[in-house]
Amino acid sequence: MTQCININGIKLRANHGCLDEEAVIGGDYIVHVELYADLAKASVTDDLDDTLDYVTVYNIVKTEMAIRSKLIEHVAQRIASRLKKEFTSLERGSVTVIKLRPPIHGNVEQVSVTFPI
């Protein structure tokens, strides 16, 4: 049986974007991660080794977000690939990277991409 773990609202500052000033100034981002795995054993054993560790997920997101990219698509794919590699019990999931207040000539609150794992 498959269950879902959501790690939502990971707030980070990063320097992604195609504009030169984004590399210097940076911007605010939010990342959501949805992970599906068989968590039945963890629900019985109460052992961290039997689940997907939230701290590890956070550290992967933080590490990948710190690597500058022009596109959030590139960042989301890197995070998804790292999560898949780290957690062998991971069946599927998704990573959403949200860029707040993108430098668009208009009133845009956020843009986002979602990549499957």
C-alpha cells in the first residue's frame, strides 16, 4: 500500500533567473514536495529508518536551490532526480518550485513549475 508525505512551504532565497540582476539580487522561492512510498512499516515500527526523512528532503531542496540556474524548470528537475536517487523506496512524487514576484512587466504574484519524480 502506498501513502503520501507532503513537505510544503519550504521558503528559500535563491539566485535563479535569466536576468543578470537576479544573479546578484536573488529572489524568494517556495518549494513543495509530494512523495509516495509504502510507509506501512514506519507506521508500526515508529522508526525513522523506515520512512522518508523530512530533514533529508529539506537538505536536498536547500542544496539544489543554492545552485544558480537560469530556469526553475532546471532546478525542479535536479531536485526530483536527487530525491529519486536518495530514497530507493520512493515510488513516485512531484516537486513544485514557485518563484515569487517574478520580474515580469505586469502584476504577477508568482510563477511555478511542477515536475514528477
